[in-house]
Amino acid sequence: MAKCPIGPYGHPSGRIGDLVFYMMKGQAICRTIGKPGKASLKQMANRQSMSVAMALLKPMADFIKVSFRLEAEGTVKNAHNLATSYNKKHALTGEYPNIKVDYAKVILSNGSLEMAEKFRMSKGEGGLNLSWNTDLSEYADADDILMVLVSHPTKKRASTYLNAAKRSDGRCFVALDKEWMMKEQMEVYVCLKSANEQSISDSKYLGNLNGVPESMLEKTEKAHYDTVKARFDQVAASYEKQRLDFAAGAVETKAFRHLSREYQILQEKLLHLPGKPS
């Protein structure tokens, strides 16, 4: 995408060859169209990063509209653009084709309002118990409002609470009305907004509940490790038996030398192979 400032004949509009011109938030934009050529590795990594970031943020749309509204005001970007830009840059980890979300680094708001301290979280009957320190400073008010987002990555959903409690409450209960919510992976985030919604805090990651399911890569690596380990156990049993025979005076054979070599190779491989049980 490129900006297209006013030329001697004004703004172009519509399609010219492989280019399309249009206005967006007061800016003239030019985009290419048509079938692209073969993507480079860098382009494929960028596309996967964008796809992962979009999948993360799509269920959070209602939260993001509020949490990034102030930062988006007066710019050509909208709240979703800002959230995508921040999280594509800061909240992803891994290399293509195994790029994934680092939930602890997800950013859901940026602002100068003071965040509460000493948050605590626990599972309750049908929801989550949250508590925090209610101490105030000149940069915080008792009627600041707590916003809570609970991400459910395995279901591609999120539970949004835009007015969960006041800062002065010091605690709140976040109801989760679906039975599966209390069993599936949860990633929990909070931020504070002023009562007049003219300021907001940075978001804070409260942590994970119920663990993280294995990715396809992790499952594949674990299966491969198990296969190699099973072969090593088989070779090791045979190697140890024959080694004791030779220690007792038996003549070493070519077959044993091959067995010994395979034993050493498999032993070394298992030391560095991913998928090992933690």
C-alpha cells in the first residue's frame, strides 16, 4: 500500500492498470491488484504473522474498540489497526511456519492511567475471582472502572467485561456462563479506564488457567521422540546383554560393533531431540 498525495490533476480514483486508487480517512490510497507472484519466505512469514494476530484479536473486537479508542482518535488508524500492529510486532513468537502467540506479551491497551497493583486471580464456582490493591495516588481515582477480558483460544472466543468493577471495590467476580469455559484454556487480561472514559491504563496480563494444549508441532515432535526412544530401548537391551557376554570372554563380532554404533548414535540423538517429556 502507498499513499497518493494530490497531483496536478487532483486525486486519481478507481482502477488504472494493476493499481486501484481510493480515499480512506481523508488519505488517498493506492493498492496493487491482480495475481501476485510466488511469495518469498519472508512474505510467507509475514502472512502467517498477520493471520495469527488476526485470529487472536477477532474475538476481542468489543474490548479493543474501547481500549484503543482514545489512541486511535485523531489518526488515520482505527482501534483494530492499532491492536493488530502492536501484537503482530510484540506478541508473536517462533519462526515460520510455526509462529504462535506469546499470551504474556499481548497488548490490549496503552495509556497513562495508573494500573492497580497486586492483582490476584482464582477459579470460583462458575467464574473467576479477581482482587487488587485499592491504594490511590494523584494519577488514580476511586471510580476508575476495571475492564476484564478472558480469552478462550481453543474455542476462538473471548468473554468481555467492559464495566466489571470500580477501582475502589478491590475485588470482583467474573461470571463464565458456559460449562466448557471453566475447563478450557483461559488467558486473562485487565485494564482500567477513567469514569469519563478520557483516559486508560496499559493492559495487564493476569495469567493462564487450565494450561495450554499441545500444538501440532509439539504433538509431532513428541511422537517422533517416542519412536526414537522405543528403538533406543530395544537396542540398549540387546547391547547391554551382548556387552556382558563379551565381558565374560565371548569374541566380539561385526554385528556387535554395528549394534554398539547404533546404540551410541541413538543415545546422542535423544539428548538433543525435541519432544522429550518434561
